[in-house]
Amino acid sequence: MKRLKFHLILYDNGECRSDLLTFEILVHLGWLDFLTQDIAIDLGTANTLIIHNDKVVVDEPSIVAVDRKSGKVIAIGKQALMMHGKTNANIETIRPLKDGVIADFYAAEEMIRGMIKKINDTKRWFKPSLRMVICIPSGITEVEKRAVKDSAEHAGGKEVCLIHEPMAAALGIGIDVEEPQGNMIIDIGGGTSEIAVISLGGIVCDKSIRVAGDDLTHDIEDYMRRQHNINIGERTAERIKIEVGAALQELENPPADFAVHGRDMMTGIPKEITVSYQEIAYAIDKTISKIEAAIHSALEMTPPELSADIFKTGIYLAGGGALLRGLDKRISMKTKLPVHIAEDPLRAVARGTGLALKNMDRYPFLIR
């Protein structure tokens, strides 16, 4: 406990009078939250996660719903996702990020501001100063970095730092990034796939491609149109990917066939069909091959000593794409290296961003 003494000088009828007031303040962990608020943001193409006080306090889809006439944002996150593909002429749903970078500056700013408001259950009598660490793809340009910082600052950030997604993923997995040892991280998100080799607190070589989960979703939509003459929406394709998505034609524990509802392209009447994981594995094969090619390219750029380390430690998978059935085995067969899936891969980047926030003075790789 600390005792702080405040001397107040009061003026009454021109006379100066000094009174001593003593205030006892219990200083404990988190007391500075009244003045500042530290938050870590995983600003993803598909989902946005916010960590505050070492907890994931916001986990929402990166989407906003806007009134076309007034331009006002009427819903964000899960509420906006429920409207996606079901809007009328007066409402538009927007995904502010495309391929890992901000595509709609205004929508991104409103989304960040709205998600930050969800952190606090109680109303404060003053607005805290926000200190943020936001993760970004390793392959974005300086202009795109500036757009992320500007959006965060306009949403209330007083101090904004950036961290590359592979580095954040490595921290979230539990790798000691400051060790003189090579580790390969593959983060497959919604808009980008980040492949990087990390050593001594920095990225030695990396390969960032704008081929990821969204492309797998579009592959499924195209396949359903071409093969089954059925038109499905993005949300339905995403659901198929989650329920029966696979990277291999043969799985040890295959999922059950999945019933798909859509519009028959010949008759225009709603229709139901059943798809198997083998069909989906065939549909997304080309996109996965592009990710494999990027991994091979990153391995070719890796210095020999770090390649020797990777042979021992293997490859670490993070991001939502890591949950695709059989992907780890497929990459292992392609590279002849062991592949490890991170614990809770969807939140690995967010956890790492939170660790970077707690140790901002320790990590020089943060972009200020």
C-alpha cells in the first residue's frame, strides 16, 4: 500500500489558507487502467481478437453493416455477420480488410472503435488513454502499415506499435524467439499465408502470399457451381470448409457427409445436396498447392545453419488454416519435416501480440 499526500491551497475572500488532505490509495496490479488501457489486437481478415489483461475479451468476425443512406455503421462483428448475404437495399455489409490489409479505411476505423467499446462492461467517467500493439502481415507495404496505424489512432490509440504476424505467432506458440536457433512458422489466416524463419529476435527470411482461407472458401463456391449446379453463399461455403474441409483424400478419422442448401442454377428452386470431405479436398487442392510452393520457396531462402535447426525442430502451424484436416500431414509429406500444430491455433497470433504488449521494452522487433 502507498500513501499519497496532496496539499491543496484554497482561496477564500482573498485570504490564502492551506489545508492538508491525506488520501490513502491501495495500489495494486491494474490500478493504472484508470489512466491508460493496454490492448493487443489481432486485426485479421476474417476475425479480430482483442486481448486485455491477458484475456481474450473480444473475438468477433471482421465485418461491419452500414446504412447506405446515412453511411452510419449499424452493426459490427457477429451481429453484422448474421446480416451478411441477407441484406436489403438499404443495408450493406463490408469486410474492411482484404488480403490482410485495410481496404476500407472508414469501415476499419469504425470496426476497431466499436470492438474496443466492447471491452468495458462498466462506464468510465473519463476516456482512458489507449496503448495498442497490432499484428500485421510481414509482406505489407509502408503505405499499408501507415493505414493500420492511422485507423488505430483515429479509433483512440495514443501509442500504437505494430508486430509482424509470424513473430506474434511464434510468441503465442511459446517459442523463445531471442534464442540463436532457427524456427519456421506458418500462419495461415483468412487473407494471407505467412511463412517465416525466425532467429535471434528477428525474421531471417519470409514469404507472404495473399492466398489463404478466403481462397479456400471461394474454391468451394466455384466447385459447387461447376460440379453440382448449385449456387451457395460465402457463409455456407465457410460452413462446408469447417465441417468437411480436408487437405487429403484419405483421412484416419473422416468427418460425416454434410448437407448443403442452396439455389439450383437450372430451376432457381432451393435445393439440398450432400458433399463428402473427398470432394472438398479435390476442390481446394490447387490453393493448398500454392501454399506448399510458398513453403518450399521459403525453405530455399533459409541459410544452411538455420535449415539444420529446422530439420530438428520442424515446422509450426498457426492460424485458422491449421485446423484444416490433414494439412499438417500433407505439408510433412511434401517437405519431409515434422509439422506441429499450435495449441489453439486460432488464438496463437493474438496471444503472441498480448505477450509483445506486456514486454514492449524488451522486444526491439516491434514497429513503432
